[in-house]
Amino acid sequence: MTEKPPETPGGTTWLDASLALGLITALVATAGWAYAEAWYAMVDLGLTWADIQPMTFAMYGFFTLQAHAWWLLPLLIGATIAWRLYAHRLPVWASRWFGVALPPATLALFWGAYTLGAAVGRADYRADAESGFCSFPYVRVALDSSASLPDSLKAVPEQAAGQQLRLLVQTPAFLVLIAPELGSPPLLVPMGQVRMMRVIPVPAGCRP
């Protein structure tokens, strides 16, 4: 009776594929979280206030991968090919050290994903700012006249009437507006003071 040869480290199983897919998904989510944290920090808005949907983090993670695909994809393909070709040839001592090095290597991957996401988030915000936030829609906002408006909001009705404000973010609690033509910082408007608003779509071809 012939014994079944032992499985080699390079053997691909459904468990290996599932673990790899789970790790990649977690890395993309980490990059997306860092992207959002860096971008929203530029408008003085924390992620708790932003109320971002989970799928949005996946989109931000995709932006990070897209920005660094020129070296991430070759690295991933090369690492996969090298593992398939040479993993079963590793000496016993190397296989043991691989198990020891795996946890810190995994932490390094997540740190790298976070760092990349934050860098792309800040770079994308700068690109948006340089384009005058062209890809964000104009908005007309009517504030509650009965409310006692702080000094920072007193100019909003006039700016909104002239279509000078762009809508950066809308959350259940706040509108984040900006008037790029005036060079002013982002403005947080509480939704409780908004009586009516109209979002004007972005013109075709208006992209950063």
C-alpha cells in the first residue's frame, strides 16, 4: 500500500486561499480607513462624525491600490510565484523560522497598508483643493432664519445664493461646505440649522 506523500508548504488548499483572501480584504479595509481618516482630517471632521458606510472604506482602499498598483501588483505576483516554486525546497530550519516571523510580518503589512492609505488620502485632498474641488457639486443652502447663527455661518446664505459653496461631505449631523473661489477653510453647518438645500450636479468633464 502506497503512503500518501506529505503536503508541502507550497500546496494550495481552499483554506490557504480563504486565509489569503481574508488577509487581503482586511488590508484593503485598513488602507481605506486610513485614507478616510487622513482625507476627513483635512476638513476637521472625524470618522465618528462622518458616519461612513463600510462599503465606502472598500472604495477608498481601492483608490489606494490604484495609486500604487504599479509596484504592488508586480510585488504580489512575484511573491506568489516565488512561494509556489521554492516553498517546498526550504530547509527545516527555514520553515520553523517562517512560523516565528509570520506575526511581525503580518503586523508590518497592516502598518504598510495604513501608511499607504493615509498618504494617498492626503495627496487626493491636495489634488482636489488644487482643482477648486471641481468634482464636488455646488449646493444652495437656506438656513433657519429663526436660529441664532454664529459668526462663521452668517455669510453662508449670501455665498450659497451665488453658488460659491461646494458640498464636500453630508452626514446626518453636518454639512461640510467649502468656497474654493474665496480660499476659505471648510465650513461645518449643523443640519438642525438647514431649512432647505439644493444640490447642483457636477458639470460633465469637471474632474480634478
